[in-house]
Amino acid sequence: MDLRIPMGLMFLIVGAILTIYGLVTQGSPIYEKSVGMNINLIWGLVMLVFGGTMFLLGRRSQAKPAPPVEGTTRPLGRSAH
């Protein structure tokens, strides 16, 4: 299994949670410390993009069949000398 698939899913889930939280708390006084920027929404969207990219790259690499390796068609056991 490609490590990018579960890692992408993890970032997608956490990014979705942060994005939803950022949307729900928009305009809240908790963002006064961050100069009025909704950090939860921004980083939630960044994590969604990163997670989606990792997940899609992992799925795409599994969809391609592995290329055949040259020289593996000779029989095992005896050399061809």
C-alpha cells in the first residue's frame, strides 16, 4: 500500500474539520490575536489541498501496472552460459 493514501486521507479529514470550524467561527473575537485573519479556515484549506494531492497521487500510482523488468524471462536455476 502506498503511504500517500492514508496520509492524504488523514490530512483531508483534519483539513475538513479545521475548515468547518473556521467557517462556523468566522467573525469571532478569537481571531483578534491573529490580526483578524481566520487561521483555522486558511490552514484548513491548505490541508485539504495537500491531503487531496497526496491521496490522488497515491491512487494514480496504484492504477498504473508495474513495468516489466528486462531480463527476467530466463528460467530460474540454471544460467544461460
